[in-house]
Amino acid sequence: MDALGLPCPLTVQTLHRHMEGLRGKPIVIRAASPALIASGVCGLWIAVTGENFERIHHVPTDSAVHRQQFINHEFGHMILRHDTVLVPSERVALLAPLIPLDSIAYALSRSNFTDEQEALAEAIGDRLALLMLRDSTDAANGPRTGFGRVL
């Protein structure tokens, strides 16, 4: 984490821009489609050959904190360089039916929290959330209570 050179204060916006700089391309973040959610995935990081951006899809939620945790988790995969591990092509076909399979450079999807890769990405996501909490004006000026302040 220390080697990442994260900006301070770390906010949702500064983290997103920093990750784009580390990846060398824009990162488009969107709520997942109903089909993606029905497949059991709560987060997806995908890159398509020939596109100059990467995508993160997350389960829709009204909670900004919960949404950011999904995104932080996918950033965790990026930080850990998990882009060398692919989702099986059959799974990608379900997740992104409009993207030709031969153009998918890599895809990581999250549907469980039991394997080591997912646990590590979640730990990085948690650490990013704690850094954002530390840097937030509210945390500096108020009590650390309530769900939003924990994450």
C-alpha cells in the first residue's frame, strides 16, 4: 500500500483518478445489469481488447459507502495485479453477452469471499476505505460512530 503513492486526502474521486493513472487508462464504473446480478456476481472488473478503458461493474445500492466498497474491492484486484487470472469464457458470456469473447483481454468477477485472491482484494479494499475515512473532513471533526464511519 505504501508503494502506491496514494494521494492525500484520499477521496472517492482522487482514488479513482489515481487508479486510472496507475492503469494508464480510464476506468469506467457502472452499476451492474440485472443479468449480471442474476448470475450471482456482485462485482466485475473487465477489459476488452481494442478499448482504451477498463470497466468496473458493481451491484446497485443506495448506499454510497457500500458502492465504494465494491469499487475498492475491484481496485484491490488491480493493485494486486490479478489481471492475469481469467474468468472462464462461459462465465464471461453470461456476464457480458454483448462483448465478443475473443476481444476480452481479462475479466475478474466476485461472487464469493472464500478464496485467497478474493480475501486479499477485500483486505486492500478495506484498507482503502480506512484511508478515506482517515482523510475525510467528517472523521476529523466528528465522532467515529455509525455504519458509514466504520467503512
